[in-house]
Amino acid sequence: MAEYTISFAITSHVELTSRPDRHGRTFTMLATQMRLSWGWRDGEWHLTWHIFGRRYRKTKNDWSPHEKGYMSDYDIDMPAWVQPLVDANAPAMQPTAGGAL
């Protein structure tokens, strides 16, 4: 299987809140990195995306330096600002087999 991955550092202040999980709880995260990954399956590229960051601690009213946050399509719908990055970086051709030079 061929894979293509690109990572971004998020330098703007971007807060994301998850959908309620199985227990009805949400969490808020300060986004710091995003990874877009495409895998070649069944004759086409398939996208997976992940956003990483720091969780907000309600008990201390701050962004935890230690509690890592992670979101994907399971946690939230893709934010609108991600789609232009997907469009600009998506692979456009089929993968080809090749050797190292």
C-alpha cells in the first residue's frame, strides 16, 4: 500500500470542542499540529486526518502542558479551514513503484 503524509504546525490560536462521546462528555483542545495522510486502496487515495494539541483543564482553568489532545473524524467534523489544505496537498496521481537512486 502506498502512503502520503503531510504535517502542519498550527501557530494560530485554534480551539476545538469535540462532539459528545459515548458518555455525553465533550473536551476542548488547543490545536497545535495537524496531520493529513492518504493511503492508496482499491484504486484510489483515501484521506485520514488528525489534529493534535493540549487539553483544556476545567478544574485549573488552563491548557495542560501534559494532557495531550487528539481529534479526528470520530471526535469532530472536519473544520472548514482544513479543506483548503486538503485540496492543496492531496496526491493527484497513482503511486508508482520505483527504486532508490
